[in-house]
Amino acid sequence: MSQPQWDSQEYESQLASKAAALRQRFASLAAPALEVHASEPRHYRLRAEFRLWHEGDDLYYIMFDSQTRQRIRVDAFPAASKLINALMPKVLDAARPSRTLRHKLFQVDFLTTLSGEALISLLYHRQLDDAWQAEAAALRAQLRAEGFTVDIIGRAHKQKRVQEREYVLERLQVAGRELTYMQVENSFTQPNGGMNQQMLEWALDVTQGAQGDLLELYCGNGNFSLALARNFRRVLATEIAKPSVESAQYNIQANAIDNVQILRMSAEEFTQAIRGERQFRRLADIDLAGYECNTIFVDPPRAGLDPATLAMVQGYERILYISCNPETLLDNLQTLSQTHTIARFALFDQFPYTHHAECGVYLTRR
């Protein structure tokens, strides 16, 4: 795609084209009418990463064109949140006159929230000492004095220096309730916060009236688990990444939710456990037989569901599937549609002005 103009008219046009392409791609499955969820056309990204380019004592942000790999100077980034755009020049203004902050700084990562918190990660090709710690602390104090709720992390090879917190707390408004989520640096979070709220509300809507319990694979920090808990008796969720599991446990407590259980294991391991093919000590205190999981929720990586997990998923009455890759989704649905009917089909435009399409599908047994 050409460089976007970041206006609503162009956005509506590209979204219409994306939706049309998705309808054509899935036409063979006789899916229901596509529900299209539009993003804000500007300032929708809550995360951004920029490389740093040094010219003498000056430095500025750059990105690389995905096609030509040409270096592009970035003084503002309309896709990123207003908070990221406000912080971008302030980090450079602090680093330019400071050899301690500037020396071998090669990347700056920003993580922000809809609720106004920010985490800035400064990445270096050198080890960080106490002098760096002091100047980073001064920068944090300066930004906080200016009204920013911000923390700063320094990273180098096998080294991480945290000023105070290595996470932000997001507060999402979901179907009339506020949910708090710990989002940890370098762990996966939904990049488009407004779209995330739409996804959670859609998932709640399609599972209204669900009976029994919910099984969720790839739960991350509990983003969907916590929102969906109100529609089910209990939620049993799996996640393999330790930081995400710890965040999910924190989020359960922060939201006073008492019907969500997080298991640290992969989808493949859980499939072996639920089939009785393998025993796990971490499940010693979990009564898997006591769960009545009639609904399964999957949000797999781009590779989609592996054959064993796909076969296991077919054993459930209702399937909620969020996909970041239409190609693998289509492949999985060709199998799932042999036993299930597609009841709802949605496009969530996580990344405007790109070909990327996030999809939601709700299936019920034939």
C-alpha cells in the first residue's frame, strides 16, 4: 500500500476494500454476513518501536520501508497514540545533550494505554551503569513533573534496569464494566486498544446465554478470559509464557474475579492431558473432570491450530475463534465446518492502512 494520508475518507475506502477481499476469500464456506468493526483512523496504536539514528551530536527516530528497506526519518507517527507522539520529542530532547543517555542508544520502545500510562524502554549496545540509572531517574522525574504517568526501563545485552515498574495498568470499558489489565514490557498486548474493546464486546455478545464452562487456549494476560468470565460458570485457560501467566494472575485479583483458573501449559500439552495421554504434576490440584466446558475459545499464533488441537477443538459444542491470519483461519475452518456451522463472522481492523485482517468466528455444532 502507498503511504496513508491518515484521513477518515481514505480509511473508509481501504477498510471497504479489505472487507470485500475477506468476503471473497471465505465465499466457499457460506459464512454469514461479515460484521465490520472499524478502527479510529489516527492514533490507534498503543505500542511503537523506533530505531535511533545518530548524526554527530544529533539523533532522531527512523523506520525502514518494508519494501525498499529505505531509511525514513520519523518526527511524528500519526498511527501511534497521542501519548506516544507527545513523549517522542521529550525523550530525544533529554538524550541529545546527555552522553550518558545517548551513547550507543539504538532503539526506543513505547507502550501506552487508553487510561494514560506509559512505559519507555531504552535499548543500548553497551552495559548500563549507575550514572545511566541516575540520568534515567531524572528523566522520569521530569516527565512525571510535566504530568505524564510514565516509567523507564533500560535494556542491554543480558541486562535490564527498571526505574520502578516494568508494566502499565490498562483500564478498558467493556459492555458497561471497567476491567484492569497489567501489561508487561516485552509481553504481548493488543496494539489497538479501541479495537480490543470492540473485540471483547463482540465476544461477549456472541456467547450470551452460553451454558457450562469455557476452555480458552493461548490466553495471554487474560485479556479475553476476564471479560468472558461473566458469561460462563467457570473459565479454564492455558498459557505457556510465564510473564503472561503472572500478569493474568494479577489481573484476576485486580478485578476480583473468582471463576477463572489459569494453567501454565501449551495447547498441545493440554490436549494430551484432557485426552488422558499424559499426566502433569502442575495439574495435580485441578479437577479437569469437574469442568463442563461446552465452549472453547482459541486465539492462536499466525500458524493457526495444529492438527491435534484442531481435532480436539471439534469436540466442543461451540467454538469462538479469533485469528490474526486469514490464510490459516480459512484452512482451519475448512476442517471445522465439517462438524460445525459458522454462526457469526467479523473483521476487526487492528491495523488500518495495511493488508492485515484480524477475524472473529463463532461456530456451533451442526
